[in-house]
Amino acid sequence: MEDEEDITQAYDNSHRAFLQAFMARGTMTFNQAQPILAAIFTVHDLDEHKNGNIEEEPEVTRPEQVTREDFESYVSAVSAAISPFDMEIRSTTHQVSKERVYSLINTTSDPMTQLATLRSAEEMAFVRRVIDAMFDRYNSPRMEVLCLDGMQANKLRTAPRNEDDGSGNGNGAGENGVGSLKGLKSSEVEQVLRGLVDEGWFERSRAGFYSLSARALTELRQWLVDAYNDADAGDAEWQRVKFCEACREIVTVGQRCAERDCCIRLHDICQEAFWRTRKERACPRCSTAWTGKHFVGERAVTETEAYQRGRRRSGRGGGRSSLVEDIMDEGEDEDEE
């Protein structure tokens, strides 16, 4: 915004408006912020004109006129302003789109408590079961899927008898020994999943798989490590939550070393630059040839021959039904053996 007064020198109503927009969304990218800041700049300049601070009537600011510097300046100013309230804005790169995603984070509250703010105990227990399925049941040395489809999520709608009801007693039972968590109906499962996607906690792929979003991975990062990784395990031991060798962010979509027990992982968006600095495509830890055909995420399922055969049968009128579940369970059975 050349030749205009720098409105980011002091924290003013334009920053407050930007913060309100951020709070309403939870996450924001630069492209999403451009029309928001354009509207804020336009109103701010009109107010300045009315107050006599600007002589000429300002023009409407167009989204493409908002620069990345404008955006980062507002992010920095807002993050500094909310810091005394134990909040900040953190950013991460989306594992697929490569967009930088900025998330509004509460630095002291338990992440799961934040996620549960607008949900019932039954709904939150269901969300926890879904995340457990992503990082535990459907995440093994043989097959690191870290996601699930709607049919699998629907099977998690009923609460186990020993599930914690959120009261702190850890057994999910009321005074009469009857489980207080009744579970959800199928229609309620769909509603919760849709809400999690709309709020930016989950993402749903074109193939119908649900996974944690960039926002969730940013906000739940430490909780995921504490909940699913063995703190006493060595660096070379397999862990359920793994980090990209290049950018050190959590990998739920990407590539893995062909050696089953090796923990080296790479995001697809990081691998080109990573290999450019190396003489050969071999795992930096175990030296196994890096084929680029061993996947983390839904491709661990969708790139299998069984899935491709199932899709062809489905195209001829066959049912997809439990195909994904069967492929994942096959992986579990082999691990147990």
C-alpha cells in the first residue's frame, strides 16, 4: 500500500478487527487474509478521511493490493497484543498445498479442552476415539495411514464401557455403575465430523478420508507426542508421531523409508529440496534406497493393489463397503504375526 500512511505503527481498531476475524476462523492463510485486510484498510482510510487526517477521499483497497508485508505486520502486531493473555499466532506449512497456515493458539489451556469448548462429553469422547484410531489403530510399522474414512469413524460412535466420561474418574460410570457416555447416532457422527472440518480441526480428502488439519497439528503437537510416543524410546525406535527429516514438522502425509522399522519420514513438499543437497537417494539413517513408493497417509491405502482392484469392482457395480477397513486390518494382522 504505497504512498499511504502506515496504519500498522500503533495497535488500533484495524488490528482489533483483524483479530476478531482471526478468532472467528481459528486459522488463516495469506490469500484468505487479503480480502479481509482490504476491507479493513478501506474502512480505516474512510474513517481517517472523515476525521480530517486524510484530505483526499481514499479509494477502495483491492485484495491484490494487500501485500504479504501488510499481512505479516498485522499478524506480528496482533500476536504481540494477545501475548499477555497466553495466546499467540503460530504458523506451519500445509503438508499438501504448501500454503503457510497461521493458527490462533492458546498457550496454556489443554488443547483437547479448547477443542471441546462447544461440544458435549459424548461428542468429545467420540473425537478422542477418532484421534486414537488415527494415531494408534491405523498407524503401525507396516501401514502408517493416520486417517480414516466416514464408515470407520461411524463405527467409533459407541463408547466402550470403560471410557472416561470427562469427569476425571476414568471409568465412564456414574453413581449406579452405569456408563454415563451413551455414544452418538450415525447422523450425529456426520454432524460432528462436518463441524470439525468447518472449524478447521479436521480435513476431508477427495477420497473421503478424515485427517488432522494443519491447525490441529500445530495446536495439538505436544499433546500428540505426549499421548502417543514413548518418552523412553531411542531416536532409532519406531514412534507413532514422526517428524519430517527436512522441516521437523509432524508428518501425516508424505513418504517413508522402505525399511519398516526406520523412523525417517519426508513431506512430499520437502523431499525435492532435501534430495537436492545429497549425492544419492538413500535414507540418511539406514542407507536403504529411497524409492518414493512407500507412503504415509491415505496413499498407504489408496496406492495398494487391493484398493485399486476394489475401485475397479466398485465401478462395475460392486460395493466398496469395508474395503478400506479390510486393507488396514490386514496390516494389523501382519504386524501381530
